[in-house]
Amino acid sequence: MIDFKKFEKYSKPGPRYTSYPTAPEFNTNFTEQDLIQRYKTQSDNRALSLYIHIPFCRSACYFCGCNVIFTSKEDKKTRYIEYLKKELVILSTHLNTNRTVTQMHFGGGTPTFLSPEQLDDVITTIKQTFPNFALDAEISCEVDPRYFTTEHMEVLKKGGTNRLSFGVQDTNAQVQETIHRVQSFETTANVVKIARDAGINSINIDLIYGLPYQTKESFKKTIEQIVTLDPDRLAIFNYAHVPWMMKTQRKFDETTFAPPATKLEILKDTIEFFTTNGYNMVGMDHFAKPDDELFMAIEKGELHRNFQGYTTKGGADLIGIGLTSIGDGVDYYVQNFKDLESYETALDSGHLAVFKGYSLSDDDILRQFVIMELMSNFALDMKKVEDKFGINFKEYFADALVMLQEFEEAELITVSENKIQVSPTGTMLIRNIAMPFDAYLHKIPEDKRRFSKTI
């Protein structure tokens, strides 16, 4: 029996490490010219991964931390598509768009809030701009089951989509009403059937634990219902409560949140449930069937982590397209403008919509590798790091190893001569275990850190 009460002390603000350095370090010193220079010097042999952001939703889900525009106006969607096309034209003057595309992901917002005709228009334009998709390219789309039709599925299938991710979060009526996301189980089951009938053999379902009014018992019922849909993957996220950033989250009564120890128990029960029902844990918040390539990648130590979560498609330059989208390369991150007016103004003047970014130093690239290895594979081969970067690991990271001692004493990790191995319980606290390697975090007093809590 694990005493989760003793781990409550680790419930502190910390990054999710979808990037390193993390997004708060992005700044306006990184300019459009910096990005264009990167595009000029990138190898034509490096693959491309495309992320297209569709920012619209019909109404607010109060838990959401995404950059969203709430609207039901058709003209806003039409106008946005025209600006996406402008961005693609400008992009193609600076980037070799004939490079092989190995991954394309539609996120939001609600991508399927676009009509099937609009979605078809966007996909067609992207494929005209980037004509060389790999035969095994992963093409995926986030879907709100409340706004998904057979016609949407036909368009996505025609465009090569082979993965769909359905947002559910929780099936409990009280939780759904509180988070302003009422969605019957029948609605979810229906869209899964639409996808299966269309031949989609990789379906992910998103759930969130830590929402208002959730209990161990209620979330157990949610996962018992969801497993009957036989998804291929599940992403089960820890709710990120950041009310200083997201006004809609201020609607929640914080006394209705489960305490950290209960959240850890919910996560432990969830891990046990899915691992006894034919799934394996992948990274800190994903589950996949044993024959899924995500799990096979972790078996080989080849799992990668980026802004879309966990992926098998490493070694590609990520190109962010659309409002607020993020891109990255070997030594940089870049983010587009977050507001429509600035985004449109930049494109109208013939510029890329670069808002801010970050140029990585050699130390950043080293620490990025270390943190992503831990986040992806729950283990770190120190000798591999030494060989790759030409350092003495224990000397370079002496301060981090000191900070890791408390995790070792708590049996959350074991540190041997050449390896750091995270224990099964430690996987639930992997963000905390990665934090000692974050050079930027330690410059910020704990009470000034603007991140969601790790538990």
C-alpha cells in the first residue's frame, strides 16, 4: 500500500516539459529574420512535422487552457481560412516546402468546428503547399464529438487522416455540467463508430483527472465506460489549474477539487485499471495497446515528446501554422501571434506572423535531451549523454544529482553508476524528477513560478 499522503509535498508549480526551455522563456528577441535564417540553413534531408491551429469553439469549456476564440459566426471562420492561405504562401517563399512531411496534426480550438467543405479546403491547400507526404505519414485531428459528422469523417479520410483524438474529459453528469462540457456517452460512442466504420484504426480518447467534483469512485466509472469503446490510445491528463491565465477557470469552487493525495490515488487506480485491461503506460499521461507504435517506441527507448504530447516521429522540424501555433527546430522555438489583429496585420504586410521565440544554447540542447529522455522513457543513460555531448555527466550535473537524492531516498528513482531509473510510483511524479535539470526554473523563487501544480 502506497502512502500518497507523504508525496503531497511534491504538489508544487512545475512545467509539463512539452518543451525545454519552457514557453515562459520565449521572448521577442527572436524575430522573423531569425526564423527565416533557420529555414535557409535547415537540411533538406530533415523531415517536416506540420501543426495547424484552428482556434474556434462554439462555447467555453471552463477547464480549457488553450488559445480559443468563441464564435458561431461563419464569416470569422471564412476570414481565418483566407489568412491561413496567406500564411502558407509567405511560408513557401522562405521554407523548402518540398521536404518530406512525416506528421500533420490539426489542433484547436475545435478543428471540426469548420464545416466539412472548409476543412477540405484547408487540407487541399496544405497538400498543395507541401506536396511530399511520406507514405506512412501520421495525419491526425483533434475532435470534439459534439461537432463531428460523417461528412467530416469523409473529408478527413480523403485527406489521409489515420489518427483521431476525441475529447471526452469525464462522463459524470455533475462534472460535465460544472466544466460546461455536457456530452452524452452515446454521442462519444457514435463518433467512435463513425471513425471505425471509415477504417480509422488509431483512436485516442482524452480524459482529465483533478476536475471539480471528481472522486475516485466517479472517475473509476468514467474509465470503465470508456474502455468499452476499445480506444487504441488514451491520454489521461492532470487538470492544469491556472486561473491567473484562464479566466473561465475562476468559475470553479476550488474546494471541490480532490486533494493531491486523492489525485495520486486516482492516477494509481487508473494505471492499474488500464494495465489490467490490455494497455501499457506510455510516458507520464498516455496509455496504448501493446501493438501500438507508441508503446513499441518506448520499448526501444525511441519515444519523443513535443507540443502535441508523445510521438514516434522524432528528427523532424515542427512548422506551426495559424494563430498562436508553435514551431521548433534543432536549436530554436518560435510562436505565432496570439491575437487575430496582430496575426492578420503581419500577414497583410507580407511577413510571417512571428510573435516570439527562443534560440537554444549548447547547454539548453543538452538539458533538453536529458529532460525529454526522462519524460519519455522514465530512464536516463548517463553514458549515452556523455558520449553524445562530450561531458562528464556527474560533474556537469552535480547540483541536479544532489537534488535528486530525496527522490532516491523516497524510492521514486534509483541512481546507479551509469543510469537513472524511475520507479513505477516515480512515474506519477516525473515532472518533479525532471525539474532538477531545469536551469531556468531554479532562478525563479517557488512562490513566483507560474505553472500548474505537478499533482
